[in-house]
Amino acid sequence: MTRKFAAARKSDNATALFEALKTAVPLQLINVPATKYPTAPASLQELRKGISTMTELFTSDERAGAKKTSRDDVERELMSVMNTLSNRGFAFADLPLMFAFEQNRTQHLDTVTQYTRAANANTETLSAKVATWFADITAVLSVAKVVGADVMADAASAPNKTMAALGIDLHVREKLTASAQAGVPVMAAGRGLMILKTAKIDALSLDLGDVELAAAMALFQYFPDPIEGATMQSAELRFGSIVLRTDADGVVAYREAVQSNASGLLPHTALIAADGKALAALQTKIDTRLSGLDYAFTNAAGNGGMTIEERRLRDFGKSAVTTH
């Protein structure tokens, strides 16, 4: 079942890409097991305190010095310690409640651990498959910069991926040296063009923003369902210097930025969340974090004097939250 979500902007290309991806890579989640942290008995703290007292009595320096280990000695000490606790009001009758609680607690924690490991492993597997699928799409964008729009338009009309790749390859050989040709993902671009054709997406209308948004939709879909008692590890996809990261709040685009003499990734835009309110809250969280920093995103000029909102509007356009 597809999760409902709100997107930072509307993009028919991104939506079509997302639908094509779901057909190629089923975004199946690990089912959340039915488990709940058990209710502790009212006397749990007193019971644990009594157990600690018994342990202290059994391991006292006096007993260790005497080294009494015969059966009679152990039995005598056991009775002595239990008698001492009984005289202090220890509720032996409540011990089965504590034992049942500890057993149920251990079982719950084991179930949570097993689910978390399986869910995180599933996320990593899906991220690898999704990244591989999108590599063919981004190849279309990168190859278009080499051969130009006309060549890509001709290749897009080819009947299959092999013919599309051959058409591109002819022009790559004309334009580039032999050493440079090796770095051009011709075959991947051919596959990508056929994916776009099947999805009814005009290859010339596609841009990296569409790809990022489609990938964010995917990340949000296969991020694991929550389980009580655990925090799922974040998942991410990288497109060049741009990293998409998702957690329980939603998907955020991180971009390279310079801060004083350091550089690294900073959150830039909230792309996907459960609804419009959650998306706005996530963007506010990002803006608050950035407001206290002196930085400039490295993929754009003139960042220094611009506000966060101006930077975001310039890089992403005037967006409208879209609910899916």
C-alpha cells in the first residue's frame, strides 16, 4: 500500500518516475510484529531491591572469607538470607509477577531487535536497488550535456535501449577523445531513455529536480514502519553532491556548503513528509538550524547576502505543497 504524503512542489515528471520505479522495484516493507512492552507489576522496584539485597548478603565479605561451599552450608545460608528478607517484609508471593514481567520484557526486546535489524537490512537493500535504477535516469541527464538535446531526442525515438545507446555512441565518438569516451554512460543512458519512454516522460523536459523529488518519494515509501522501543536508522540516496536523507519526519535534501574554512553537507529543503503540516514543520526545523550559521551553498553563486527563503526559492523555484 502506498503511503500518503505531501511534496514540496508539484512535478508530473517526478510522479511518473515514481510510478515507473514502483513497477521495476517493489518497495516492500518488513511487517511490524505485534509486540508491546509489558506492564510492570506495582511491586517491581521493591522486588528488585530485595533481589539486590539478597545478592549482597550472598556475596558478603564474611561469606567469602569463610569459603563455606558444602551442601549443608549453602542450604543454611539460603534459609538465613530468605529469613532475613522475610523479616524485612519482602513479598516472596510477588516473585512470579516479576519473573513473568522479565520474561515478557526479554521477549519483547528480542522481537524489537529482530525487527529493527531486518527492517534496516531491507532498507539498505532497497536503497541499493533504487540507486541502481535511478543511475540510468541520471545518465540521461549527464549524457545530454555531452551530445546535446537534438541527439537525445533522436535516441529517445529509437525502438529499444540498444539502438538508443548506439545512436548516442556515434555522436560521443565524434565529440570526445577515446579516453574521454570511457567515462560517458552510453548504455545506461539508452536504458534510461527507454524507461522514460515507457513512463511517457519527455526526456528533454526532465531535470535533476524531478529525479530528486521522485527519489524522495521512494525513500519515504520504503522507510521502515516504527516499532515501540526502537529508532530506525536513517536512509539516504546520493545524486552527485546532493544527498537525500529520510527519517521518521520526512525526506530532506542536503547540499554541499562552505562554512568559514570548513565544508560539508547542510540541510537545504524538506521535500516529502506525511502531510502539509508535517512538511512545513520539517522545513521550519531546517530553517532554524541554518539561521544560526554563516554558510554558502557551493552549487550557487551569491549565497552570502540571501535569506534562507530566498536561497530556497532560487534553487527550487516557487513551490506549492502537493499532497499525494
